[in-house]
Amino acid sequence: MSDAARAPHFVRSFERGLAVIRAFDADHPALTLSEVARAAELTRAAARRFLLTLADLGYVHTDGRLFRLTPRVLELGYSYLAGFTLPQIAEPYLE
């Protein structure tokens, strides 16, 4: 979606921060700055700022070269999952 077609309340930087988080997956649990930038379609400078902010907030850990998500990212989905009961979660699998 083009920037012109987005709603006035849309926060582009938030979208970009989420793209950084989504760059990590089971096949890519640890990424370099360049890999994150490429996956999130950001400049290296922007990816670095997002990664360092996420590290300051405790969502990302770095050894100086590689970045990894921390278990704290689970907080982002917990509120959604907490709204489900066990039968609601199991029902699709039981059917």
C-alpha cells in the first residue's frame, strides 16, 4: 500500500519496527544487521536504530555481530492468546 493511500493515523515507523521483528523466524533466529535491513527492506542505518531500540527495551539481544529476539517478544502476543479458553484453542484440531 502506498504512503498516500494510508490513513492519516498510520505510524510508518511502527510498521518498520514490526518489520524488524518479523525478519526473525525459525529459519533465521540470529541475523546480522545487514540481513535484518535486507529482510525488513530498510537502510542499514534505520535497521540499526530499530535493533538498538529493541535491545534497549529487552526484545532483542546482540553479541555485537548477531541479533536474536529474546523471550520478551512473547509479551506482544500474550494478551491476544490469554483471551482464548483451552476449548477454543483445541477445537480446530479436534474437528
